[in-house]
Amino acid sequence: MCKMTQVAPAGVEWQVLNDVCEYHPEQWKPLLDECRGKIDKVRRRDITLTLKTRDGKPLANRGIRVQQVQSAFLWGFGSWGLMNALRDGTYAREDVQRQYHYFAKFFNTVNLLHYWVEKHCDRAPVSEEFQGYPDYSNIQQALDWAMTNGLTPKGHPIYWSIPKATPQWLYKYDYETRMKFLEVRVRTITARFKGKMKLYDAINEMLWEPTLRTVEQRHWPHITPTEQMCEYIELVLKWAREEDPDARYLINDYGVLVGHHEEIAVDTNEGKRITRHQQALRYVELLQALKARGAAPDAVGLQGFFGGWGHHDRDIATLDALGTQTGLPVIITEFGASTQQIKAMEKAGAKPEQISELVGQYIENVMVTCFAHQSVEGFYFWYNTDLLLNGKGYPSALYHRLYDLIHKQWRTDETLKTDANGRVTLRGFCGDYRVRLMDTPQPYGVGFSLPEQSRGAVAFELVV
């Protein structure tokens, strides 16, 4: 049984979706066991390696280590704290550096924030609060940090139509002029970070918000017709791809959950009530409409499963709808175990260790359901990363638990021996590999990559 939060301030109305539910992991064991059984088929491939010398002779009967050094699946975190630390200089503190050192070991990608403005947050990373004075120094710092630490940079967001993310100075212009300023922003960001920022949340939360034409009339939930959403989304994607056609562009939203039929206790701008299930159907309709126009995003952004803890069956049904039905990959962009849920457990008298165990179990279970789904290509934390470290920046028990999952259980590391033709076969997770000769004074190796997009058996001929 879930209880919905009833009141939320303007600009963060999504908090009404922050349900509090009872969560019993044992209830979901059969489904989660089924998911774990799918991981091998979804994430691993049959690999044949043939090793040869530079003059073409097979490296026969040689001991080798085939070690995965990076996952093709994106495991990421939000950079709000990192960007503030880089901006105000607190990154120089030993405990802060330690924290992000461990994050860089845990994750392989980071969500870099660059709001146009963010009026509800004093310390949000913004780029043009004052007209004519764009400032990209903070995101540049974070981008440099990401690339130095070998993390894939993801930008968030290029355009978010909510009033708190719309510069005050933009309101004095008519719609056509507003769109011209938006075009400048889109082109500037994607041209400046071309070849560096690998993916973006190009559009944020369009299912709940107005357009630049109607932003003054915004009433959450603001239901914009699909055709009107398509008009501006198509333009933003067009401008971005003209500047950087190699980046991947997502459209991103929340409050989307197949099978959740409880009405949200707030009237829409149309004077009606809406459900999370209906929003899921609208999202599918939008994606299919964009595909029909030749303007589909490169992936579908899903912020998380707003429906309380549990209901993993609904989570999977939502991934089926957004990914399988549209033919597009899905990326979980802003996951977090509900803070309201944690507070409810504290209020009920649960001990810290009990809360920690249940939170850890829930997070792990969601990660399993997503990693086992054929449409999902990435999973970004927005909340809960504070639970990965203790007060001094050292890894917590949850860190070690999830690290073991990502870096050990879902990684490939095998010691093998080539046959007379220099060949070995194995089954491995998608990602980047090093093949190292084991019978040399110093381990020497070559690399290869096994992309998620590969299917069936994959063969590589490597010169060592």
C-alpha cells in the first residue's frame, strides 16, 4: 500500500509523486531471479580471439589473461556537489578529493549540469542568468575533471521549459525571438563541447511542462499536446545534431509508470486529473510521433520509477513500453531511492542498520531489473550517492556491495590458454578489454572492444 505526498512547492511539484510504500524484498524474489537469469543473454556475448605475431604466425599454446577494463553499460552519478566543489575551491580539501576519487573508481560516466538558470537553487550550476554574459567555466571545469578521470561526460539539460529554468530576461521577447535565443544556446553548447560531451539530455520534462510559447500560463501538471511538443523538440535536436552529429541526444522525463492508475491529486491545466500510466502512454505516443517525423532522439531518458519502492513488475513494464515498443534504447537518468520512504522508516523507529540494509536491497534490485532489460543502456544516480561513502569520504558497506556487483559479478576476467592456432573462446560482458600474455617477464597486452550493439558470436584477430 502506498501513500502519496499531497503538497509540494512550485517548481518541485514532482514531489507529490514521491510515494511512501511498504517494501518486502522477498515478495519480488521470483521476478528478480528471473531477471538475473536474463543478464547472461542480454549483456554477454560469445567471443573468439585469435592471437598472432606481427608476421602472421599463431601464438600457440600461450597463457593469456582476458580482462575487462570498462563496462559498455553506463553507470553514472550527478555532479551537483562536484561542480560546487570545483567552483568554490573546496575540491582542494582532502576529504572532498577522496570522495570523488572513490566515485571515479565506482562509476564510468558523470552527469554534468548546465542549466540556463535554476531559480529555486542558489548553488545550481547555471550558464546565463544575465543576458549577454554566458558562463561555461564551471561545466568546463567538470568536463576536464571527467575526462582526466576517464569518465564519459553527459550534459544535463540543454533545454528545460519549466519557468524556474527559463531566464527572466527571456520573457520580454515574443515567441519567435525566444526560440532564436534558444537556438543560440543549443548551438553554442553542442559546438563548444563537440567531441567531448558524449551524450546530452537535450529536452527535459516536456510531458509535464509548457513550451516557450505558453510558459507564462504554466500550471503543473501542464499537458502540452504531442504535436506542439514535437515542433520544438524536432528543432532542438536538429540544431544540436548540426553542430555535433556524433553526440547522443536524449529526451528525458519522470512520473512515467505503466500500471500505476492512481490519479495525481492535482488538476492539470486542462482541468482534468492524470495518472502515471497515462503519462507513460503519452511518452510512447511522443516518441512514435518523433520517429514518424524523422526526428527521434538517440535514446529515451527515464528519471526513475516514481511509484514508491517495489512494484518491479511495473518498472519492467515501463521499460518494455518505452524501449521495446519504440525500438529506442532507454537510459535511467536520475535514479534515487525515495527520501520520503527513508524518513518514514526513521519515523517508524527502524534502526539505522535496518534502513541501510533495506535501502541497499532496493537499490540493488532496481539495478538488477535495469541491467537485465534488453533496452536499457545506462543507469545514473541522482540521489543516494551520499550513502556510498562515510563522513570522511571512505567507502561504506553499500559502496562495497554495489561495487562488487558492477565491477566483479558483471565484469569478465579469465585466464586461458591458446590452442595450436592461437585461438581461445570465452563468453564475456560487453565493454573494453585487455588481452595480456602471462608467460613474459612483464605483462604485455593489446585491447579490443565488445560493443552493446553487437549480436551473436563475435570474433577478433589480434596482433600481439
